[in-house]
Amino acid sequence: MKQPIKPLYLYNKKMRDYCLNSTYESIKNLIVKTDEERKTQKIVQLNLVTTPSIPNSTNPFIPVLVFLSISSLVYYFYNSKK
């Protein structure tokens, strides 16, 4: 009958403590980093909201893209009914 394998952290307490401390420190660092990013993103979002967002109407590609999309859909549905 096989003996169950004991986890490594039961053999080496120093290694277990090191791994736990390292994991806790990395989690703390990640939390601090994400908190700082959230703070900076809020400022950027506020600045984006206050700026006017008028689309550029001189772009000729948008009407062409819309026309091609609609015509492709009409062609697809027309041929699918045959």
C-alpha cells in the first residue's frame, strides 16, 4: 500500500514561511499599484469628460464603410432567400 505524499512545506518550515511572506508582499504591492492606477485614471477620466467630443465629419471612410456594410447585408439576405 502506498504512503501518501507529504507536502513539502511540512518538511521545511523556513521555506514555507519564506513563500508565504513573499506571496503576501507581492499581493500588497499589487494592491498598492492598482490603487495608484485607479487614482490616476479618475483624474484622466474627469479631464476626458470636460473636453468636447465633436466627431470629425470630414472623414470620407465612415460613409463608405456604412454603405458597404448595408449593401453586403442586403446582398446576403437576398441570396439566402433563393
